[in-house]
Amino acid sequence: MSAAAAENNDNEENDRNGSGSTKFMSSINGLVPSTIFDRVNSDMDDSEEMEEIREILYEMIKKNFSMGVSATHLAEKYHEEFVSKGLGRELPEDWIQQVTAAEEFEAQTRGPITILFVRLSNTSSFKRPPINSVNVRVISTDREPTADELKKIKIRKENEPLEHAKLFSKTSPALKQSAQVSVVYSETALRFFIRAISDDDQYERIGSTLAEIYAQETPPSPLDSRVAIYEIVTGGAYALQDSNGAWFRVIAKEPPKSGHVQCHFVDVGVCELFPVAALRLLPPAVHPVMSIGSMAKEVRLDVTEEEALKFNNRFNELTSEKKDGTQISINLILKSLGESENGNDLPIVELTNLEDQSITEMLKKPQGVVRLTLQNNNTLNKTNNNSVSTKPATSSAVSLNVLFDKPPTIEPMTVQQMPTSSFPANAIFAAGPTDISLRQLSLDPMPDYMYSKLNEECEQTESILDSNPEFGGFYGAFIDDRWERVQCIRSSKIDKQAYCVYLLDVGAFQYVRKEKMRRLNSNSPFKKMLMFKCKITGVKPLTGEVWSRESHEAVREFFEAACGESVVVEPSGSWSQWKQLNAPSVPMCEARLSCCGRDISEWLITCGLALPLNSPSAPQNLLTFAQNRS
């Protein structure tokens, strides 16, 4: 989408509401998959209970998922809206077979995923003949999981979290008298967490091992370690990936609310709110990752509440130091570790520095004028030859370190950072076969954290612009009901209070008025643009070098109809850079793209909207079809 086209077609509407950027999953129009099958030979349960379930599911799909819905997501919504409220029965294990056995339903297998539709619905589609499924190249050869496999993963999700939590109730044996320790998280001297220095290497190995395990689980499968909202066990242990991509062992402290769950990090001590999508099942108990209990232990010093508050800054100074602008913890000696007198009291510890000076005594020693401060919830870093941050990146609270006094730095990923072999991605935006914005699936759930922090920061009054935005500067802009990171390109030639901006994480131009723009936090940890550009390879326009309007619409609607399913990207050569106007240059590749088992290049050919790359010219019947399609 060019900036000129955006202004000519959309400026008037944008000036009214500040939105209108093309985004996927925002339209109910799109392709209806044609490779439908019926399970006519199934043993159909015609009991009253099963008929009631079919009626409910039929209405849910017809009302909310006119373009179809994955069976897994439908089961989650059914449980959330009916079972959890006592309004419906649990789905039987063979519910998919029982539903698709009824003639009111249609189904399609897409690799390991089953998509459900209802007949006689008002689902709209392209106004062209149905696609012959014989001509569609199937990408995925994954099989459907067996009933026994589904039963085993269900039992794992029900039982293992609580079993693992029992292991984490015990602390590492390295936390003993005379051991070197560091403070990994502190609130005050009355509540902080320590971890043995000898466990630091093990802590890092656990994170890297978990990353290797879960990297093998893309694309998603019904048998992988992901957990749905209704599957979270309160008090259960899980693995969690933070916004920086690091993995941790955690305990789910409370039932999920609004898609988020309160998590306690057993090896760090932090307790924060994270999206359920960031959680995974931990490996079985026999795995080396589960060979050690909690590495962080909650303790306190022998001080009063008044002393803890009064000397809070002093406590941080005695247990950490500033290095290169970052607060890192120092090595301490655990002289003694008391026992809790009852279940509510924390064990009292005696800590000394490496010069054998007591932290408690130095804390109480007069130091001149001391400022009273509130708890600062600082999380310290560990140091053992090198410093490694131990606090997971989170989006649950607005950081105290938010500054709007200088321009932020945002850069695209480099070509060298992009994968060269096949990989999964999310479709973000498409203007046509040669302009598609994608984002690597491996970055999830980082975008969720980024957008959450961006929303919090743009709601602060300090972020409001007090002057006109600078061309080339980075800002927040409220577009399509959410805040986006944008670069200001130029002012509108029609409305001087409107500006042409480039959506950094979408890859499209839009016009937005000044009052809908905000300054960005210069201290934000999100310094990278998350998207890249892609051109479809293997096909060419019917005539000449210009793609038709119908082909542009078809590509956009193809991804809209995918309903958020991941895209398989197969780069056909080396990466280059994509450049438009004054927007940042982002990585770009030519690639074959497939979604839900359908190759978009072959699909365009089947629809009569493209030709194979080596084809000399378009047959007349294809030209006539493309020109006359309504």
C-alpha cells in the first residue's frame, strides 16, 4: 500500500476516527475451504445429550465463527461459556467424530488441526468457482493424534503440574550454611530471595534446555505442551517464556483472569502476571530439568518493619553494586539459616560480605541522614565473572523507568538474523503478491508484551505531544482501536493536523491526526521492529509485470480466511532489504508461502489469477475469466 494511495482513499475516514489500517482477522469475508469431507460411516451417537451438544456447537459456529473454527479453539470456548458456568455438559472424548457425523457440520483436516464449519451458513467467499482440491499442494503430512495419545496428554495436564509443584516446595541443597549466595530479588530486608552461587550454572542450563525443548513444538499440535486457560491448575508448576524469550520454571498462584495468570518464579522469586499463552507443561519428572528443587529461597533479616522501611536503600547498597549503569548483586556468605517458627514466618538469615562484615549490623549502623523510601521492588542481577539478568521481562505493571524526554531508538532486524530454511510465521498485512508482512512465530509471545507495555505508556499524560511530530521520528499512534509504533513520514497535504505514518510492526502506511499520536518511552526494552516483508515466488501476473486488482484482493482475503493460522515460509534464495519512502529498511525474502496445507502460489494459479513463472503467456480462457469475475 503506497502512501499516496492511502491518502487519496482513506484520509477522510482517518481524519474522522484515526483508524482504518488494513489488518488480518478484522474481516468476516474470505475464502471458504473446499476440501470438505463428511464422516458418513461414523457410529453416530443420537442420544439427547449428544444432540444438545451438537445444537450448542452449531449455534456457536454459525454466530461467532462463520468462516470456520479449529476444533481445539471451539472446545475451549464451549468449556468457557457453558461447562465452567454449569450450563452444559463436558464434551466426550470422541466429540469431533460425533459432531462431524451429523450432516449439519462440515470438517477439514489441516495437518494435525481439524477445522469445523456449519452447512447453510451465511459465510461469504470469493465470487469465483470452487477450488479443485486435487490441484492444491498439501504441505503438512502430520497425522491426526490417536484417542490414546490425546488421553495421555490430557492426564499429563491434569496431574503433572501438581506433582512438579511438590518438587519445587523443596529448595536446592546448595543453600546451606557457609555457602556463597546472592540476592536475586528483594522487596525489603523483611522479604527477599537468595540463591546459591553454585546453582547459577544449573539455572542457566535449565533455561537453555527448556528453550531447546519448546523450539521443537512449532507449528502447534494437539499433543504439544501448550495449555489452555481452562487447563491451568492453580498451584501447579509450569514453564514460562518471558518477553525476552527466556524460559523459567514457575508456579501458577491463582486461577487465570482475562487470559493472564499470576506466576511465581521458583528460581528467581519474582511474582508477576503473564499471559496463559506463555505457559507450557514442564518435562516429565525424570527429565534433568526437574532434578533440582527451587533455587531461590524466601528469607528475611533480623530487623523490625520500621528498620526495614527506613533502611531499604541501605539494604540494596549492601547487597548489590552499580556496574555500567546496571544494578547487579554481589556475592555474600550465608552464615546461618534459621527455621520458620510457624507457617507464616520467614526464616531469619545472617549474611556477611566477603570481608566477613555482617549485613544486619551494617544495616543498623548509623549512616548520617537517611531518606525514607517506599518499597522499590528492585530485582537484582547475579554476578559470577559475568552478569546475567534474573528477572523475567513482564508487562503486568508500568515500569518506574519510563522516560519521554528523548527520542527512542527502534531498528529493523538485520538480514543476518533471518532464518534461511523453512520456518513458521504469523501473517500481519498483505497488499498483494509482492507486499506481504509477516512475523516469525518464534517471537511469540513477545508481541503481546510489547503491545501491552505500549498501551500502558501511551495512556500516561506525559506521553502527550506538546509540539508537532518530527519527520523521521518514532511515535505511538492509536490506529484500529490499539496503539501502534509508527514512524512519522510527512504531513498530509489535505489536513495539516494529520500525518502520514509507517506502522513499524505492520508494514503499512496510514494517516493519523496529531491528537492520536504519543511520545514513546525512550527506555523501552523493545528496540526491534518485529516484522519482515515477503514476495510470493514461483508465479507471475497473467499479463505484463503488474498484478491485477483481483490478485491483490485475493492474497489479502486468503490470509483473512486463515483465521490466524500460522504460515509456513520457504525462502527461495538469500535475504535482501525492503525500502519504501523514508521508512526503515526491513528484511525481505522471496518465498513459497503455505497456510493450512494450501500453497498460495498454486492456489492463485488454480483461481486463474496467476501463471507459473516459466509459463510463456496466459491462456485466453484464463484472461477472460480474470476480467469477467465479479
